[in-house]
Amino acid sequence: MQPDRTPPVSPEALINGYDAVLADLDGVVYTGPEPIDGAIESLLKLSEYNVSLGYVTNNASRTPQAVAEQLSSLGAPATPDQVVTSAQAGARLLAGRLEPGSRVLVAGSAALVAEVEQAGLSVVRSADDSPAAVVQGFDPGLGWQILAEASYAVAAGAWWVATNTDMTLPRDRGIAPGNGAMVAAVQVAVGGAPVVAGKPEAPLFHAAAERLGAERPLIVGDRLNTDILGGTNAGMDTAAVLTGIDTLETILAARSAERPHYLLADLRGLYEPYPETVREGALYRCRQSSAKVSGGEVRISGARDDLDTWRAACAAWWAATPDADEATVPVLVE
């Protein structure tokens, strides 16, 4: 059964329907070292609405303290307790399966090493140490040697965990390879696939919501296959922003489990009334824009640079393809 994609209709700000925001970082709050336009002001404004704020990130290369310090340096409200990382999720997953003191080969950053050690496990760097498990997380300094050691250990029977499998990472200079690309390198060597600890799995989001005491959180992200799919898996509402990886075109074509409840230009959209999309026979209307499906085409009425046109197009196409297991790309016709 697919989740209900009809958002609560309110003449007031969208955020009034929620008690917490669980925000991704890269592509939502900042890109590289620079904050995204309007992001910091939007995060600060949440307190005026009595809405809690948590940061949920698949980047396992930094500690919660380092993430909080970076956010604070940009002017965003942040403490380490507000940050939940995939490194923490990976360490919890390992600790839940392995005996205390078990050897774990870490192919990742010092932050991931620290989380594994805090979980009561022993960190090693060579397959010759016969590790019980391998955990792999993003580290910009990761080299061939440690990937080779991870491959040897997995091939020898070590349990393999990946903090996340994001194939790309948005940076200030463009799109760079993410942890998923490095996981794929090991996968080529050993076959099979790791257990994934972070997004799009639900526990990371549940842990963040529990930490905030939130009963109705809204997940805000820029990636369909991590943030939005993770929200679906966690049973939480989602908002996709257009400041990172995914685009209007990829969102329209999204498979059912990766379709967001809301489509926003950026975080400032949280404070605007979200327009209702109304069905009128075969036509779906969002304010002055409309769309209807004919075969594999979506016929739109409205400017392509108007988000309402895309909201109407999404409503029409998703209603016509309610159980899409793969991305399905329609032809847009004006």
C-alpha cells in the first residue's frame, strides 16, 4: 500500500502542521562551505513556531560536534545533540549484532572510528586481523589500500555494513563521488551488497524524532532515494527542496516510494501556505496551473518556471501511475 500523498490543507504556513523538522544538510542547508539562500533564516525562524529542529545526515566523515560547529559558524541553530549521523547508525547496528570487543575493520573517517570505539568494539585496519565485520563510510581521504583491505575481509566472511550508499555528494565546485561510489568499488571486487545503516533506512529518522520528542516530524531533503524514500520507510511526511541533487524533472518521474508530500523551492517554503491541488475530472488544478494525463504525456497549462505547474503535473502523473516500481518519465506537452 502506497503512502497517502495528500498534504493537510491549511490557509496558514505549511510548518504549522508539524512539531519538528528533520533536515538534511548537503543540498538543503549548505552546498560546500556556503549556506543556501534563505536556509539559515528559515532554520532560525522555526523557534517562533515552536517547532523543534534536528539534522539527519548520511555524511559519516564528521562528528556531531564538528557538524554542529560548522552549522553554528554559518549562523544556524545547532548543538551536537541535534545532529544524527549515519556513522552513529552504523555503530549502533554493529553493536546490536557483535559481541563487545569484536574486531571491526573501519574503511572511513576518524569520526566513524570514534563511533565504533564508543560502541565498545575494537577497530582494526587490516584483513589480516580477522575482523568480524567491515564498516564503510565516507572519507574524502579514503584510498585504494583500505578499500582493498575491506574487500579482502568481506571476501573472507566479515559482515559488511555501509553507513550509506549515496552515489554523489554536492560540493561548491559541483557534484563529486559519494560513499556509494566507494562502496560500489568494493562490491565489484567481492560481489553481494552491504547492509545499509543510514538513509534511506527508517531507524535513523526514528532515532532523530525520538531524540527531539517529536510526534509529527517533517523530513526535508534534496534527494529522492535517501531523504524522501527514508521518510516513506519511516512513515513520515516529506518535503523535497530544489537546492541540491534532484530536479523538477526527476521528482515528476519518481517511483511511488520516492514521491514527496510537498515540493518546495527551498526552506523558505515552510512558512508559506501550501497550495491545494484539486481534481476536476481528468484535470488536476493547482491555483492558476493545471495538468492532465493523456497516454504517456502530461499536458500542462501554466508557466514551466511556476512550481504550481509542476505540483499539478506531479498530482496528475502520480495518480495515473500509482504503483510505479521504477522511475517513469512522461512527456510534458504545453
